[in-house]
Amino acid sequence: MIVCQDNSACHNLYRIASNIKLRKIKEIIFFAYMAYLGTKAIMSRFLAENETVIDTHTGLMWAKNASLFDFPMRWEEALNTIKETNLSGLYGYNDWKLPNRKELFSLISHEMINPSIPAGHPFTNVFPGYYWTSSTCVRLPNQAWYIHLGGARVFKGMKYGSYMVWPVRIADNHSKSKVFQTGQKNCFDESGVIIDCDNMGQDGECRSSLRFPKQRFTENANSIYDNATNLTWMKDANLNRNAVDWKSTFNLILQINRESKYGYNDWRVPNILELESLIDLSRHSPALPDEHMFNDVQDFYWSSTTSMYNVDYAWVLYMIDGIIGVGYKPLSEFYLWPVRGNEINTV
């Protein structure tokens, strides 16, 4: 409440207070509208029908209930459970599978935690923990990849471990998933021995996602163009010759762009989706496609993506086999790999 003796002063105070209140109201309306647009975009991305959800960005159909099987299970048990599910014709379909790493990763939102999938999604019972994928870690083939849907970490573990299972299939109106294949071509048992892929349900058997172009990379003087993602990467993957802290990666980019030293002035620090797009799960040390043309590839790289669990950390890619974890921003422990082109915001 404003109390004063001077009428003109009171009038000015009321006017200022009214303007402040109006700005606050406008801000509330603006952010509410932006949230509405975001939710509307998510609603248009996911089409829920009865017990299934179609992701229109990827062409994949997921079980609406992300904890359909209630309890975690071993990797081979997960694959066998999916087979039994197909025999019973779950929700009228008999082609469900355990998602490969890229398929499950396609659901991840690095802007959200617990769960780390887009706000406004229609799924139920999303467990904020690890979910199995059908992809084996080829460097350590007695381990398989799993993704933490609470915080988005991508890691691998022994196949006798127990984690959650979320069935997926390609929607009927999509001949193929819009997610790229992982590159995996072999199947492995729980001990890591290569086995026949027939009726295994593993990533190496299904290979149902989008294939990469026959000539994936085009070499230029100082850069490599990725024909799959339309991103251009610095040919020299160790530009600075030393590991740097997170803030320094942006300073280095500013310097590179200011000097146009490598023919362009729009280089940037890649986000974590862009770094992950380079990974080939059939290879390791580094986990890059066999035909890659990059020089001096390092083991660890910063992304521009901040962790929502703790903003003092940013997402990093371990190039040895493709782990996605986090790094403490002040520490000079990771490298910079510049990229240019339209930013990838969804898998």
C-alpha cells in the first residue's frame, strides 16, 4: 500500500507500481505462452492411442507404459521376454523389440531430469533409472549398453546385471525408423562370444533403423562434411593440442571465428546429440565409422550441453567406445572438436 502527502508524487508512485505489475503480468503471460507452445510441440510430436505412443520425429512406436514388465531383468532375459511378448501379440502387434542404443537415446531430453524425456510426454511409469538396449559394447562384448532415464547418462554394464525394459517397434505408417543405425552387425551371448543372429532380437540382427549414406564423409581442406547429418567437422580433431576446461572451449571458438583461420567464421562447440551422431557401435578406440577421415582423434570431448542435474557439469563423449557422461566444467580434462552447420536439437 502506498501512502504519501503529495498528490503528484502519489500519482507517479502508483504509475510506477502499475507499470511494474503490468510487466510482471506480461512476463507471466509470455512464459506461460512459451510453455504452452513447448507442450503443444511435444503433443504434436507424440501421438498417444490406447496403450501405445508414436514418436512422429522418429517413426517409432513405444509402449505407453514404460514399466510394462514391472521389474528389472538380465539382458538375455529382456530379449527373451520381448520374444514372448510377440507370441502373445501385445496390443495387436508381434514385432516388438528391445530398442537399440540410438533408438532409446532418441527419447532423451537433456533439458529435463527424472525423467530425462521431453516435458509434456504422454508416457506413464517412466522409471528414473537404467533401461537396457539391444546393443552390445564391442570393446567389452560381455557388456551391453543401457541409458539412465533419470539423468540421461549412457553407459554399459555386465549383461548379467538387471535393468528395466521398454518395448519399441516401427510404426505401421513408417517403412523404416528415422533414427540412424548404430553400425552393429554381430550378435553376442552373455559372455561376449559372437553367435548366430537368427531370432536373437539383438541390434546386430534387427538393423531396422535408417542406413547411413554409402559415402558418409566428404573431405575438404580443413574440414570433413558428414553427408548423413549435414554437419561439417574440423578435420583436425585435436585443434588445441591440449585438454581444456569447458569455458575455454567457447573462447577458442571465438578466436577461430574471429580469425576465419579455417575458412569459416561460424564454428561452434558441438552439443551432445551432435557428438553422439558420430559414434559407430561396431567399432572402438575410437568408436568412429571405419571410413572416417579425421586426424588425431582424442579419447574425450566437451559438448556445449550443460547437465541439468548439476549446472557445474557439462555432457561429454568418451570416444573410446561411446560412453556419454559428464565433466566438471572448471577442470581441463576434455578436448574441443569444432563443428559448423544447422544445430541438431533432436535425434
